[in-house]
Amino acid sequence: MPLDVMKHRLLSKLRQFRRNQSDNAGISYSQCGEDLILQYLVRLLKIDQVRYLDIGAHHPTYLSNTYLFYENGANGVCVEPDPSLFSEFPKKRPRDVHLNCGVGIQSGKADFYVMSTSTLNTFSKDEAERYQSYGHQRILKVIPMAVHTVNEIIEQHFEKCPNLVSLDVEGLDYAIMQHFDFSKYRPEVFCLETLSYTEDKSERKLTEIIELMHEKGYLTYADTYINTIFVDANAWKNRA
């Protein structure tokens, strides 16, 4: 049985168990409970109307860092380049804006690599080929895809800066954050993937992303090993 299917079934069973245990149990849709941490954090910051930007959204509910907010009445923008995955978003999250495109350091066109495990889809040729070299992944197809910068997406689709940005783009996270216009946009909270795999198949924590966020005035609020959650230092200092 594919690992993705096994994880999905296990998460479904865990969620059902929680529902059976208590009506007040916390239901998480994220990979490692990031959405529950994010929910607690925005409550501490007294953010009543959450607006999110989910880049590399993957699926409307499965392994989603933003669906819990949607379920509680929030809305935002979901970006997913894989056409087959993207088609589910308008059906299950009609209040959101859905963008079938990529996010990069400049707008234009780029090749999108669809992998045999969809969570590893990427615009990085190096990442795709590295995954394939491990022997348990294949590049199924390469799709030419429109790409926009994160700053363009915020400018075009948000009246105000989003409160929460979730980013998971397999190999390009650091480059995208380097080009984020922090002088113009200050989301209170970021959830960024900060775990990668090296050529020898070992794990590496992307400390360069953490250092960049600290340089830009964000504090590390939590770390689930796969993802790191950051909060704007001024927003945290001035919380009620």
C-alpha cells in the first residue's frame, strides 16, 4: 500500500477517534498538528478574522495547514499548481480564491515536475531528479506552468496583508522567502517547511530559512521538525 494512502487512512482513524472521545477534542488536518498551534497563536494575537495565503496547498483538507481555519469561517487564497489536485479546491472550499499556478522569484513560465508521490511535486528540477535517484520516486510528467511572485499574489488578491502564510514548495522555500517584501507586507504568522533531504538521503534542517526569518524580525514560536512557525516580533510584543 502506498505510504500516502497509509498516512491518509491513519489520520482519518485518529480524527474519528478524537471525535468519538470528546466533542471538544482538537481536530487537526495538518501533517504534525501545525494548524492547532497556528489556531492557538492567532487567538493569542487576538486576530478575529483570519485571512490566509496557502502556497503549495496540495489538497483542500488532507495535510492542510489552513482547512481548520476555513472550517471555522475564515477564507483566503490557495495556490496549487498540480491540475489534478487543484480541481478539488473549488468543490470543497468555495469561499476561497484558488490559483492554479506556481510561485517563484519572478513571474513567467516554469516546468512543474509531477512526482509519483504528489506531496513531492516541485518546480525544482534538482529536487525532482534527486527524489527519483532514491529509487522509490518517479517523475510522471513535466507541465509548463505560469508562475507568479508571492508579492504579486498578495497585491492582486488581498485588500489587506494576510495574517497567515503557509509555504511548502519542495526546494524553493528559501529563495521565495528571500524575495518576500517584508517592508511592504508583514503577516503576523508564517508556517514554513524547514526540513529537507540531502543527496545521501539524510535529513537536514534548513537553518538558513530560520536565520532569514529572525533577521526580518520574526520569532520562532514552534517547531514540529518538518515545519517551523514564526510570529512577527512586534505583533507578539504588543499582543493584548
